[in-house]
Amino acid sequence: MSSRHSVEKVGGTSMAATATVFDNVLIGGRKGTDLYQRIFVVSAYAGMTDLLLEQKRSGEPGVYARFIADEDPDGWRQAMDAVRRAMHERNATMFVRADRLAEADAFVDMRIDAVTACLGDLARLRSHGRFCVKEQLVTVRELLAGIGEAHSAHSTALLLRDRGVNAEFVDLTLWDQQDMRELDSRVTEAFESIDLATTLPIVAGYAGCSEGMVRLYARGYSEMTFSRIAVLTGAREAIIHKEFHLSSADPRLVGTGKARKIGRTNYDVADQLANLGMEAIHPGAGRGLRQTDIPLRVRNTFDREDGGTLICGTYVSDTPRVEIVTGVRHAQALQFFEQDMVGVKGYDAAILDALTRHGAWIVSKSSNANTITHYLSADTATVKRVIADLQTRYPDAAISAQPVAIVSVIGSDISRPGLVSDALRALDTAHVPIIAMQHQIRNVDVQFIVNIDHFDTAVRALHVALVEEDTDTAEDRHAA
């Protein structure tokens, strides 16, 4: 397959700004052959996956959460009706032609009716009490997730055809098939017959496969689909269109005039961001691109003329500098103290086993002779379960947790002299006490552990000292 093409992903918030996506991304002033040699992977419109599964931030139940709770026999059906209404309302805002609107709504109805019938059968089976449907619930989550991406991809392809673009809806959701091959096999087959010189594929971000995309990658599945398509089709570049630039800090914290677009960085920095939950790209997706030397570009959907930030494997800044100040506002410091730990192996492995079993995300860790501390991105309830497990195994250990915030300064090379002392001075001047600090030998990031209520102040202070007042950084950004 030609290596002239790009593979591009459009996020859910950007997809919801339909007119802007068409004007700045999908068409963006192109005509004729310039419209092609691109593959688009699209997320569900903003809010749709929340309605189908559960609200990502608040946890408010969607169809899936109501179905597994099984508290109200009609609750999940009402939630599914809400999904149907939301998708019809979204279609109504996009389609001018009545026949196209009818076609888009019919597609939504077909998918929702099919999955509703499947859930109804499963609910009746579950009601008998003697059947265990735990394994099937995993499949239910997969089926529901695919509805959102199929809706956005199908509607986008229809809208493009109305504008004279030869767009093709590529459905990888496996919604009505028994063929459970691996993801790579499905992607390869889907693109074998597509001529990218004359066709613009619009691909659903969810792909049904034997691995189970939601099970493996949670809500990052669309980025995995995007990444595998780029790798398997030999793309020259992978592009993610987001609603913001990849910036030196959150503009809402440090000010829109002070946050700076990064411009260039590497996959190591992208991994650090993913570890903190500030994903430029899902770490699994970034791995495939990095291993095949495909550069990743992160662009702002609402800034058509800007080239965005280019991420590649080999880039290192010419001058050591901090590129990003970010962090985790709500984390937990899990401290395990055992006086008899000195010289005895096995404690660390046991702690890691408990953290893995309860799904606690490890941001970083530190240890000394008799204490191991893990800084976790996890809720209080999860940490309490971890502590209970460990206390049962090690009754003489002192195990505790406290809420903390993690502020991290990150860059492809932050080895400039005086960085840590400048950071400590800035935090002291801003009256931010430091609970702990993590500085690896590899000069990619430094983490400062502070009280939660000092998070905003710490980010601002470090951004001023290490980005805004760094003359080498300012000159480098100006040149870019």
C-alpha cells in the first residue's frame, strides 16, 4: 500500500463541532485529489459513550452501568432510549436533506434495536438465577461501545458524500458477526480493497476483535484502532485532532497568553504525560507508532493554519529545557513500613500484586531500607481495599495512605544546570511546602509531591520559573 497517506483521528469533542471539523480538517479547503490519501478514524460524538457506558468523570450510569446493576428492570431500556434520542438530535443538527437524515436515523435505529434485543435476551436468561452471565457482560460493554463510533463514522461519511467526496464508511465494530479474529487481521482485510488515491475512508474508532478493545484499553480503544491502522497500512504520518494544542501547561491554570504550544517533542515525553493521565496518546498506541518510526502530530481542530506538535522517537531539544508542567491533582500516597524489611525480598512484589489486582494506577514509587511508597492515581475506596489485602498478609506492617497532588516538570532533555534548585526556590517563594520529590537519573521528568490544595499554585509557580522566565526556552519557541 502507498506510504503517501496519513492516518488521522478526530476526538469526540472535536467531532461534536461538526462544521469546524469539516471546514478545518476533513475538507479544509482541499479539492479533487488533495482530498484523498488520508484515512480518518473517528470517536463518538462528545457525550455519547458516557450515555452508552457511564459518565467518565462522575460515574453517572449509562446503559451498561444500569444493565449490570440490575436494580430496575426498565432502567437500562430507558437509558437506551436516551441514547437513541441523543443520536437523533445530533443527526438533526447536521443533516439538511430529509432523505439523508432519514438514512442516518435508520442506521442508528437498526444498531440500537439489534443491541437492545441482545440485551433483552440476556436479561431474561439472567432472571432465571441459575445462569452465570459474567463473561457475557464483558461482551455487552464491547457491543455498546461500538454503537457510538459507528454512528459518528456513518454520519460523517454521509455528510462527506453530500459534499461530493467519495467517502467510504469502514465498519470494524463487528456488531452482528461471529468472526472474532485479532485486530490486525480485521484491519488488514478492511483496507485491502480500498484505493486511497480515490477514496476517503471514515473508520469507526471501535473495532470488534478477539482481544476485546474495551477490556484491554478501556476508553482509549479508538487510539489503538488509529495506531494499528497507521502501522499496518504504512502511514507516513499519524495525526490526532484535539480541541486544544499540546501546551506547556493548562491554559486555564497559567493563562492563555502564557501557555505555549510545545511544537516538537518525543515519545518519551508522551509516555510521561500518559502516565499522569494527560494523554497525548494512549501509551499502547504510541508504542506501535514509535516502534515503526511513524511520527505523530497533535493538531488543534480549531486552529486550521497551525501545524501542531510533532512527536517522534529521536527528537531531543537542542537546549535542555522544560517543555510541560502538569500533574495529577488527586492522587494517593500509599506508604508501607516494615521494620524487618531490610535485606528481605518479596515485599515489593506483594505490594505490586495487590495494586494490580485492584486496578490501582501507579504514577511513581520510592523506597528506602524499610519503607516503600507508591504514588497512585486511584480513588480512596480502591486504596482502602489494597491496604486491607496487604494488612492481612503483613499484620505487623504499618500501612497508610494520604491524599496528595503530583506536579511534574517534563521535557525531552531537562538536564539544564540549576533546574531543581530553581524549582525548589519557586515553590518556596509561592509558599508551597514539598512533601516529597522524585528525580530520576534519566533527565526526562521531576515530580514534586504537594498538598492537594497547593496544586494550582505549584503549577503556576513552576511554569513561571521554568518556562516563562527561561530565556533559552522562549527563544526556541519564538524560532519554532
